[in-house]
Amino acid sequence: MEYQCFDNRELSWLKFNARVLEEAEDAANPFCERLSFASIFQSNLDEFFGVRVGSLYDQMLVSGEIRDNKTNMTCQEQLYAVFDQVRLLTQRKDAVYAALDRGLEERGIDIVRYGEMGAQDTEFLDAYFEHEVRPLLAPQVVGRKQPFPFLRNKAIYAVVILGAKKNVKSGKNTKGAKNDKTGKGEKLGIIPCSIDVLPRLVRMPQHPNRYMLMEELILHYVAQIFTHFEVKSKSLIRVLRNADIDPDEEMYDDDMDFRQVMEQLVSKRRRLCPIKLEYSREMDDSVITLLCKYLKLKKNYVFRSTSPLDVSFFSQLRDVLRGEKELFYPKYTPQLPEDYDRRRTMTEMIGEKDRFLFFPYESIDPFLKLLMEAATDPEVVSVKMTLYRVANDSKVVEALIRAAENGKQVDVLVELRARFDEENNIEWSRRLEDAGCSVLYGLDQLKVHSKLCLITRKKDDRISYITQIGTGNYNEKTSRLYTDFSLMTAHQGIGEEANEVFTRMYLGEVMEETKYFMVAPKCLRSKILDKIDVQIARARNGQSAYVGAKMNSLTDKVIIEKLIEASCAGVRIELVVRGACCFIAGVPGKTENVAIRSIVGRYLEHSRIYLFGEEDPEVYIASADFMTRNTTRRVEVATPVFDEDIKERVIRIFRVLMADNVKARMQLADGTYTHVKSGEEPLNAQEYFMEAGNR
């Protein structure tokens, strides 16, 4: 069978999320970690619908002829293909939930419905509902005087079909067919079940590890809420709304503060159009039709699940089981690098030799120490930094504020358009400004996604630099959860070029040419293509030729086409792509020289590596994936690694990742993935790096 060399981005991403679900299925994983993977699968899918499906839906409204540039699928074809795959994934998710529910029961935790309760529990629930829950409910019967309510994004609602109730004395119906919404003499009742001031898991006092979900509790008592009606059927629903917002020219002018624009957009997101309707239990087709009418959805946007519509409560159950250590990954504490000397300053150590951190196996503390030193060092005159996503209680921002308070020039480029972190970034930008930092909000039409920090020093009229370039955000929390790199160097040329990158951004411009860095949007992809061309020429001359890369996603068609050309020329290509990958390896006559791996494990694989050449390769670490948005619509920075020890280490890291035969999946020529099977000793790359960090 002849296969295409390209996969659709959305369908490829769903394959990635299926790999996440596999981790929830895998009985070899500690039980509570399986609960986490199930929650991650759901939150991933929610975001996918809000952003990617929302974007496709918007494009379809603009033009039915917009096509995917890799598979030639229209937006509608992509949506329908996505929905087909999501239905299959939903069935798998339901099966996973059933298995996890059994696992909870084996460990003494019961998630039950009302009919499964004993007398003591039902007596408690009757009183709890009447005194704690009922006063907070806002039920509604949809009619002429009560239009269909706004359904909050991701909130759960009880939907009730109400029939006319007979008057016992007269034998007549107390309510006629007036305002009938279903066409069967029935009405629609809706009750919000997401009550912020009450716990989602209702615990039974007589059985502390027995719980009932709040929505199930409310659903049981609907007859006591709609007392003038007969409850004919009931179900639970959840709506996901389009979250694909971006500031556009119509929303602001030169007189409007960009931060105000983003505040308005975040508020607008909460009210964008529905993009998915989920329901549990059976629901009459006429009711689904009615809900679709109110929500302006087609029926193929509706999905049924037999498991709870939101499994985020798993995190609370993990806390209940926290004392059983065997149910969790063994605790791991990020280590300090072997070459780190507490008695010396980071400035001294970096001046002596480039320094490198590998998160989460190594601690972010040396970098934080560098920032704190810069805040008080009299020879430091300025600190420049890009911020994309920071922790809620950020020591990075604390150091920048301290530097400004000590009279340093602190220039911070805060990207307010970091999706779903807009509000956090808006608040941090205010605090930075209040402390005297100069805050910029990125470039028009370009997100600033680079991870760049520049400390400028002046001693005896000589300017010197310490430059930090990373693959991940300046976030202490994610540095313990994501794999990333941080390079700190006193290389004067790199410092000067980093200074020029900041200068261009402050002027609202981009780098047109560079000597050391690759900088998107103008000189990253072109340099990558040039370096692949060098390997193509070597292969055609009978020399060894190699390209290796690690990234989150690979979707850039121009780069993919160049990789296909390289494979055809005989260049050996190895790729580690965790998420969406639109490039298919192993296609006869096209990509036979390509091997693609995806690793999903304890930590989120987030670092980016570019390798060019078999012998003494050029080594880069970068903030950019090989995605069109990264290579052409963002400011990204890739830096060469010059230090021989660090080069060797990065290459070794890549080799270990490619050799993983426990958590790695290999891509097949039909675009599917299967676990790597090897006769060699099991190698879990992440566990290998943890063991190396502890030595």
C-alpha cells in the first residue's frame, strides 16, 4: 500500500492524546498517576476543541474552500474526521474510567449514585440537599418569559424533560401544552450544577471514603425542584465554547492600552459560541435537537459519554490516597549540577565556562541565583528578559522587581497573548510597572515566544554580557514537570547579538540577519533549510549525512518537504516529536531514511534540539518547534552550543531519547504509532536521566 508523506495536524494531535490515554490505561503505571493521565487527557481534549476545533469552525464560516495545505482536506472534512476519532476516543475514555473506578473501589474509595446508598447516607443526603444545596440552585423552565439560559463554558447542567402533572382533585393536567418545546406537550428544565462554594465531591460522614458527585446529587432531587411537573427524563450536559481569540485591528486603536484589549478579549472568550455538547445517560433525540437549536449546533457536534463529564475530581482523590506512596511515582528532587559551587557566584562560574541546566532533573536554582545576584551586583547596569508563562508566585519576577528597585534598568517583554495565561501575565505586567520596570507587550501580529535573558555589566568602561537562552518558560513550577534546557554563557558575540534582538523588538522590528542565533520569523526557517541542504549535498557526494531534531510538534510543510528531499538523497533523519507530527516516516521511496519517535511519560517532553551532521555535528537548542506559527509568526530564538562538554551532553541526551524502548512509540508508515519493541534491556529515558541526576 502506498501511503502519503503528510498527516493532518488535527488528526495527528488526536493520536498524541490517544498516547496520553494509553498511559491512563497502562497498569504498569502507579495507580494515582493513571488518574492524572486521565485528567490530562480530558483537559487536553477540552483545549483542543476550544482552540483547534474552534479555529476550524471559524475558518469554515469564512469559506468552505479553505483547505489543509498537507492533506487537501476542507475544514468541514477535517471537522467530521476529528469527530469520528473523538467518538472512538470517548469510548476508550469511558472504558478507562470504568477500570479506574474499579481501582478506586479496590482501594476503599467509592464514587456512588443515590440508589447505591444505605439508609444513613440517604438520610444525610436528604438533609444536605435541603439545607446546603437547594438554597444555592437557580433552576429554570425554558419558556416565553424565561428564554434559554447562557451555559457557562465547561460547567455541568442538569437537563430535565418536564411533563404536565395531573391535579389529583380534578384529574386534569396542571400544565397544558402551552410553551411546549419538545413537540410532545413537554418543557425543558435546566439547573446549573457547578456550584463554586460547594465541593464537587460530597463525602458521606458515616463512610469518609464514599463520595457522590454534586451533579448526581442534584440530578436525583430534580423532582423536588420541579414540583409542579412530572419528570419524564433527566440527563447531565456540558458545553465547550470556542476559545480561539486573538486581538485584531478592529478591537483597538493607537489610543487604547494593549493590556486593556487583552482584558476585554479574556472576558469575551467566556461567551464565545458553543463548539461541543456532551451529555451522559440516554437522551431523547427530540431533546438533543432542541438543545442544538438553542446552542446553534449541528448534531455531529454532540457527544455521549457514560463516564462523568469532568474528571478533574481525580486530583482530590489523589490527595486522599497521598499516604500510599506505592500509588505514586517515587519522589524525585531536582539536583544541583555537578559543576555547581555554592561558594562562588554564578557570574564567576559562567565567566569561566558556559553552564547548562537540564530540567526537571536539575534544579532551576542556579538560574534564580544568577538573577538575584544581578539585582544587587553594582557592576550590572541592566537586565532584559522575555516572559511568556511565569509561575503564580514567581521568584523570577521577584528578582526583576528587586533589580529595578536597586536602580538597574529592567526591560521586560511580557507576552500578554500567551493563551490561557493572559490574566496571569496582565497582573504580573502591572506589578513590574509599579516597581519601575519598563514593560513592553510584544510585537504587532507576532507573539514573542523566545526564552531570552540578557544581563549587561559595565566594569572599567568595558561592557560585557551574560546571556541565558532556554527552551522553556521562566517558571519554577513547570521546571519540575517539563523537560527543558537552559544555557548560560558569557560569550561576547552571543551577548551582543542578544542585545540586538532586544533592540529590534523594542523598536517593533525583527532580526533580518544573524551571525550566531537563528531568530524567527525572518532567519530561523531559512537557516534550518540551509543546514539541511548542506547535509543533502554531503549525501549526494557519498559522505555521511545526518539531521536530528527534538520538538513538541512538527507541522511546517516547507521544512517537511525539505526533510523528504533529504531522505530521498540518503540523509539519515531521526526525530523525537512528542505531539502533532504531520510528517510520516518509512514511506517507501520517500521517507525510508526517517525514524520518528514520540515519548509520553512522567514528565512533559518540552525541550528542543537541532542537530546537523554525523561527525562533530552542529548543535542548537531552541524555543521553536518546526511549526509554521513558530517559524513564521513568532519571535523565536535558537542558539548554537559551543562548549564541547555541553555539546556532547546534548547529543548524548538525544541518543538516549532515541533509544527509549519503554515510553517511546515509533511511527509507522501508515501514520499510526506503536510501542518500540527491542530485544535489549528496557530503557526508560526519563528514569535514566533521574538516576544520572542522583549519582
